[in-house]
Amino acid sequence: MRVSRLMLVTLRDDPAEAEIPSHKLLLRAGYIRRLSSGIYAYLPLLWRVLQKISAIVRQEMDATGALETLLPQLQPAELWERSGRWAGYTAGEGIMFHLTDRQGRELGLGPTHEEVITTLAADLLRSYRQLPVNLYQIQTKFRDEIRPRFGLMRGREFIMKDAYSFHGDENSLKQTYAAMDLAYRRIFERCGLRTVAVEADSGAIGGSASQEFMVTAEAGEDLILASADGRYAANQERAVSLPPEALPLPAGARAGGIGEPLSTPGQTTIEQLCGAHGFEASQLVKVLLLLARFADGQVQPLLISLRGDQQLNAVKLANAVAARLTPAHGALLAIDPLTAELVRSEQLRLDLRGIPFGYLGPDLDDAVLANTPGAMGLERSESPGGAPGDGGAINPAGVRLIRSFLRLADATAVDLAAFVCGANAVDGHRVGASWPGLGLRPEPLDLRTAQSGDRCLDDPDQCLQAARGIEVGHIFQLGRKYSEALGARFTNESGVEEALWMGCYGIGVSRLAQAAVEQHHDRDGICWPVAIAPFEVIVVIANTQEQAQVELAEALYNELSAAGVEVLLDDRSERAGVKFKDADLIGIPWRVVVGRGAATGQVELVRRAGSEKLELPASAVRARLETELSRGRRLVNGPMTHP
Ligand code: ATP
Ligand code: MG
């Protein structure tokens, strides 16, 4: 390939649209162009990178016995309604692009393919004799991300490898899950990436065990917490830890029961309260008020108690709320903090003036929810959402508020024998309150966010350390959630029908390409790992006016190409300096410079990473490069055999 034919436009300066190094470099070096928010054209150089990554993925998937397939991207809403995900993916987080066709039927553009593949399995799999099977595809996925950013890292249209396995029992699922775990490690290693495998939340996909593969990089959107010995590693969304010890309240301050009143005018934050009275945050119970919105139009107020020095983990909270309430209300669409601003806002129009924000205690009376005077009764007739007399309050937007709190408490708060908390009246707190004293017996839950520095749960001698990561892969043991919902059943060895066991396994192919740049670059540009570089070698003609240089470079280009080396020839009539800068930016692993030495048959060989240089006769270049490239080649050519 000749650079003059490549439509190559490189940029000297960082484009304003890019924030992180890999995004800047892919734009500057002419790998991608942005068409619209989160939508990118993969230019020929990047397409070669994506093809190489895909080839490695295919080899390793095939080696596990998985079969390649290609599934429809237009997916009927009905399938997603049967799995219970249509509302959550459209009205809730709204991540699925969806449309209505000319017949008035609703369709979604595939963000993932559990529904489609399970429908196929229901149709095709009948007997245990057909199991296990594992199908994969490499395909464009669509997700209407709330915040598309960082180029290919979080696109609205991106390339994913997704695989789905079906099994007759859980053991077989676990075996395939383990084989995929191994295959993933090989894929990332062959692509030249340093990754860590971490315990993960299963999110909206559902299921039990799941593990993410993270490329460690400063620009990562995820926070990884890992023990120093690496035996425990988890996404912060999911991580567990031992909380720091709480400081007991001084004996004199213990009242037990409901606690002693303390006047705290204007002290609505933990800092203000501690500052004014000398408390430590771990002596406090803070109470958060949130609203959980469900697919059936109901809104459940949540009253969450946490120890004052702890932070709420939104993912753990959503899981706890969904587990308790989705059977009754359908999908959990969103959880939002109920702030004084939201109460006043036009959108909600709930009159919750009785709620003493900043002074809440865990025993806040449900009556504050019923205490919504004014138009509630009137509005009931305007909204189709609610059946009268069911205890729900309706506002004009059709939101129906359940008039009792779901009270959840983190174990750190439940474990406090005596604590400081709000008095449920403006300008007052209570000192020395206790759970029995407040008439509450909360179940201790894990709702707190584990932090860097916390001790590990299973090895208290180790502390958690934080690192940032880019999620490039995610594997799940789904269990029978989708097969039960979509009727994918088989006849087992005893002749009894049962639901299939299922696993699913994703790799962000386009995200991986950019993550590789995030891990492999320097001041001057990209330094691609050989296995996924768009070309292995770039031959640069220093001066195209010099016939000797042109001839020698062309000869080398032909010789290397014929020998199967992937070579790019920079034949542009630019100044040598410009071409060297571009070569550094584009990041081809090896550069051969044909310059003044051409007259005597001498050229220069430069390794991109590390800039090591060597003068040698042109006649020795091929042998030298073949040796240097063989390591990377070995990785590209042969899949490793699986045990
Ligand atoms: P994230 O938490 O980053 O939003 P996810 O957990 O929703 O990702 P999965 O459903 O597990 O993603 O998808 C499988 C893989 O697809 C991810 O591990 C990631 O590498 C990739 N991926 C997901 N969303 C995007 C996106 N918007 N752009 C690029 N790649 C993505
Ligand atoms: Mg994921």
C-alpha cells in the first residue's frame, strides 16, 4: 500500500473534540473521523487494525469450539417484551435505538442479542444430545449512550464480538465459562494488552457470576479495586470490603432509645454537624431520600440509611431495589435522589413540603408522603395511571407515588449501637439514638461503596488499591433467565423438559483498538503492538526527487511485499521531516528510511517503540525484519491450542 493512495490527512494539533490521548492520536493520525456524536468512520488504516483484532478473536473463539454466525440487527419489540427488557431499554435508561416500521410494528436496533439468540435456541435446540453449543458473531452494535465520549471508547455505533452458549446443566455452563475466560486472556495478550480480570456487576443483562476484563489505563472510566497480592480484584460497582472501624459515641452521650435532642440550626451536612459538635462522621447515620421509578408508572420513595463516613453505591442499591420490587412493578427504570429542588420542580409537582431535608432520621414517618395537600385528589381524575383507592398519589405527569417508604440500611449503619441522626424536624438532630429505640429492625445490607485503602473482606491483612480501567470484555453466567422467559427448553437425558442454561460473552472490538493506543503511545504518536498494527513496516523515501532513493525504496517495497511482510511505502513528495513525523504518529512498528545512503545501498532501520536505530545494507533488511517480526507473527498466526 502506498501512502499517496491512502487519503491520509494527519493533524498537527490536538482536535478540540478529543480529551484523552488515544482519541486525540486516532484522529490526528487519520484512523477515524467523527460523523456525529458517538458515530465514527473507521478509515482504511483503522479497518486493518480492526480486521487483525477480529482475526485473533476468531481464532481463539474457534479454538474453543464456538461457531461463528451473524444475527439480525433489527429486533422485534415483542422479543424484548417477553424477556421483560423493552421498557428498561427504551423508556428507562433508553439505551436502545428503536423505531416503528410502516406496518406500525416496533423494532429495536440491537444493543445486544440475548433475546434473538434465545428465540433461535427455542426453535432449534430440542435435546440434550445437541448440547452444549456456543455461537458467536462480530458485528456492529447500537446503543444510544447518554454520554458518548472518548471516540471509540463509548460510541453509539461500535463493533462487538458477542457469544452465547447453551447447556443442559449448570456444570456444563461453568466449563464453557472457564474456557471463555482462558480464551479472553489469550486474545488480550495476543493483542499486546495488559489486562486484569475483575469481579463485575451483571447489570441489566442479568444472571449470576460475571467477570470483566480491564485494560489498565489512567483514562479508564471504571474504577478497579484490587488487593496488593492481586488475589481479589473487582469493579468498584461490585467490590466488597471491610469498612473502617466506627468510633463509638462517648458513653456520656449515649442515651439509647430515641436519643437526646440537639439543636443544630443550619447544620444540614455531615461536615457542618461534625464541625460544630466535634462528632466523627462514623458516629452519624445519614439518611438519603430517593425515588425509584418503575415500568408500571409507580414511583417508590426510598429511605436509605448509611453510616456518615460511607458513600452509597448506586449499582448495589439498584440491585437491592430491583430484587424487592420488579416482581410487583416491572422493570426498574431509574433511581433519582429526591432533593428539595426536585420537589419544587415543575416536572415532579409533588408537594412534599413536610419533609425536613437535612434533618432526616431513619424513622421518618410515612405520613410525610401522605401529607401532600392541595390538588392530589383532583389530579387523580386527570391521570389514567392509577386506580383510585390503592394508596397511590398521582400528579399531573402521570407519576404515581407510593405513600410508604422502602427503608433499606447498610450494615455499617445497622451495626452502630448508638448514633447521631436527624430529628425529622428542621434545625434538630438526636444524639445517642439506637435502632430498637427508633422502633426499627433493619436488615443489614451491603449498599456502601468500597474504597481504596479499605481492608479486604477475605484477607484483612491486605488493603484494596485503586486503579483505573477500560472494560474491553465481559463474560456472564446468565443461568436460565432468558431461556425461561422465551421458552427455550430441551429434553434432558431422563426425558424431562427443562429450560436451557445460558452464558454470554462480549468483547468491544473497536473499544479494544483504542484501548491498545491508550496503553501504547508516546509523545510522538502511536506505538502499535505488532500483532494488531495496520502494517508491520513503513518504507520512507526521504527525497522523492532522488532517483536512487526512489528505485531502492521501490525495490525494497516489492521484496518485502513478496516475502509476505505487510509494508506501507511513503512515496509522497513531502519533506523528509514531515514524513518522519507522520510515521511516528501513525505508529507502524518498524520504519525503513531510504535516504542519502541509497547511492551506496545503505538504509536506516528504526524501531518505533524506543526509537532504536540501525544502519544496514538494503540487501540485509528483509532477513533482519523477518527475525524481528517473527515473535509478533507467531502470535498472529497460530491460535494456541486449548487443553
Ligand atoms: P459499559 O459498562 O462500558 O457501558 P457494558 O457493560 O454496558 O459497557 P457489555 O454489555 O458488557 O457492555 O458489552 C460488551 C463489551 O462491549 C464491553 O465489555 C465493552 O468492551 C464493549 N462496549 C460496550 N458499550 C460500548 C460502547 N458504547 N462503545 C464501545 N464499546 C462498548
Ligand atoms: Mg459490561
